[in-house]
Amino acid sequence: NCKMSILKKRIKLRGSKGALEEKVLFDTGASYSFIKKEIAEKLANLELLPEEMEFQTAENGRKIVARNRISINFYINGDRFSDEFIVLDEISENVIIGVVTLQKWRMKLDFENEEIIYDKRVTRLLLI
């Protein structure tokens, strides 16, 4: 019985163009957070990356090149988080939240209870 490093949750996403609910894959094996192009275009205007990024997929070392990103908010239990999502045409899931976002918001995945654990204090908006 191997430990999963992924968790799926239906959450709300909000960008400058609109909002929608999606089943999101929280994946400790993914470096960045990713979003399928057709979903990204509904949420926000795509922004060109300063330079292309190449990602290796799990399937036989296949590589995918990313040229765009979007910044969006996402909501867990009513709490708002935000981050940059790399836009990809070919992606297995509509939305993947990866390690960079999990670390930024100090989130931990509780696989047994299928929950995302975080300290509510990190969701407070502070200007220091």
C-alpha cells in the first residue's frame, strides 16, 4: 500500500475575467502549478512568460513547453489564496497545484482525511 502524493478537491477559481469551480489536483510531485489553456482563457488574459519553460512529464520523459501564465485566486473552505499558474495545452488534469504554491501558503496534504491543512493566519492580508 503506497502513499499517494496527490489529492483531488473541487474548488473555486477566480481571475480577472471570471470565476468557475474545477476539480483540482494537489500534487507534491509537480514543481509548479499548472492550468489547461482552455480553462485559463475563461479566467484571465494570458501573459507571456519572460522566457519559455520546458517541463518533463511523468510519461516516458516527454517534454512540454510553456509560453504563458496567469495569476488567479483560488478558495479552500472559503479562504482565499493566490498564485501564478503555468498555462499548458497538453495536460492530464484541468488544474494542478504544485509544490511552489503549497510551500508558499504552507499547505500540507492530509491524504488519510483527504484534506488540505493550512494555518488560517497565512490567509490574512497584511501590508508590512
